[in-house]
Amino acid sequence: MGVVDLNASWRLGPYTVPNRVVLAPLAGIGNWCVRLQARRHGAGLVVSEMVSSHAIHYGNEKTLVELLRIREEERVVTGSDLPGPIAIQIFGQDPDVMRSAAATAAEAGADIIDLNMGCPVPKVCKTGAGAALLKDPDTAVAVAIAAAEGSGLPVTVKLRSGSRKGDVEGVGLARRLAEEAGVAAISFHPRSAQVQHKGVPDYALAAEVVQALDVPVILTGGMDDAAGIRAVMEDTGAAAVMLARGGLGNPWLFQELLGTRDAPPSRDEILDELDWMIDALAEHLGPDRAGRYLRKVYPWYLTTLDVGKETHAALQRTDTIEQARELLGALRVPVPSAA
């Protein structure tokens, strides 16, 4: 397909996205701290963790608080406006509820409504949402139309290649969403819902989707190595790449793809970034909740450091941020004393 310039801007509905590297919606992870981090390291577009259309529609307090933080925190970093639009991902199968939820998300400051039609988690699929919509294309199209009507914003959809291994109904749904619902872009994960994140994504199928659609296709799935990502982008011709788990604990991957760094982070850079995340989560969740939440964050960063199992285990036993900082401080490279 040819070389893709990941620094080049591109159009997504009425918006100009400043580059072609996107943060994926990360269920249970992609809070505003993670989104801000991706922006700090160069992401041209970030997508929120998925939120329930029913939770928004019925006024769930926790969900609404998270939505309302968009303007307050995510729009501003060190006093400067952030580049690129902000997308809120919503899941749900009821067009009327989705219409209401999308309207609320727009009022909260979203620029784009992203719809999840690929989540393989059973508790989501059993409601008829997520990847279940791959088998119900008429409802999927109706939900996308309702989201656009309610919000007045561009709508994008994230979906998988199919429900089960070998299925490709996601390709047909992508075409219908573009042609009948007028979505602004498709984020395509070329693995089936059945395999979740296992196995090699079918990038050849993704290339077919790119050729078949007149809207931008954002490629996701298996994106954790800069050289490999560039090769896949060249092979598929996708408009942009979406980083998910490959960016957790490694936000420098955004910079590497954009050519702003060519060396892996140092030990102290990794620990400094983890310090930033600790501070951000303490502000977002409060110190007590953050202390517990961070237990799942520490391994993202420490896997790149040469630390023993004892350190990993000790961090998992911490209850407070102070305890964790003491352990992490011991990992710092000592500064040689003057002779």
C-alpha cells in the first residue's frame, strides 16, 4: 500500500486529527489519567474507556462525574490546550437509550461519539451490546443512527472481524455502518470476539476493509512494536493506528511511532512516569482508592525493569501510596558522589 506518514494530519468528520496515532478505549483502564498520559506523549486522538448508555441515560453518578471531567482536566495540560478531538466510547443496544446517552456525552464536552460493537465480555454481550451486535446488524445500524441524532456529533464504531474464529460478519457490518448510518470512521480489530486478544490478527482482512470503505479505517489489535506497526500500516493502508495494551506502561511507544525518540526509556524515566501516574490517580480517585487501584498499574512499568519477583510481590501488598513510593524509591539509579 505504501509508506504511511504517522505524523500526517487526517480528517475525521469535521475535525483535523494532528497525527495518526490513537489511544484505544481500554475498558476499566482508560480513565482521564491514562488519556492525559497518551496525549502528553503525542497521541493525536484519545478514546475514553467504554461507558454504559444505560448508566448515562439513568444518571449513574459515578459515570456522569467521569464524563464531566473532560473539560476540567483532559482539555488542559500545564495550561495549554490539548491537540485533537476527544472521543467518548459508549456501549448499548437500545437506540432510544443511546440517543439520550449520546446527547448527554455531547453536553459533557465530547467531540466524537465512539460506539463499542466489539467487546467480547459475556456480561456485555448477554445484554445484546458489544460484539453481540455483530449478529444483529439492523440493530447496530439503528444504534449508530440514534447516537448521531442525539449528539449531533460524528460517530465512529469499533468492531471486530466476527463473532467466532473464521467469521467475517464484521466486514459486512462495517460497510452498512458507513453506507447506511453515515459513521465517520471504523476502528477495526481483525480478530474474532471468540479469541479475544489471542492469536495473530488477520491484517490481510483489515486491508480488504480499508479498500471496501469510503471512510477512514483505524487499525487496532496486536499493536505493541513500532517496527511491526509501521509494516502493518504500510501493508493495510489504514488511516491510523490505535494503541491499546501495547501502550500500557510504555507511553514512549507513541513517541517512537511519531519519530520523537529512538531509544528506549531509561530506568529513571520509567520510574518518573510511574510517579506521574501515581499523582494523577491520587487526584482522580483519592489517595486511598488510588493505593489499591495502583496494584494493577505497577506491573505495566516494572516488567521493563530488571526487578525481582520480591519487588513485584511487595508492591502488590501495599495499601498506601506512601508504602509504594518507598519501595519504588529504592529502585532508583544512585547518583555517584563527587570524588
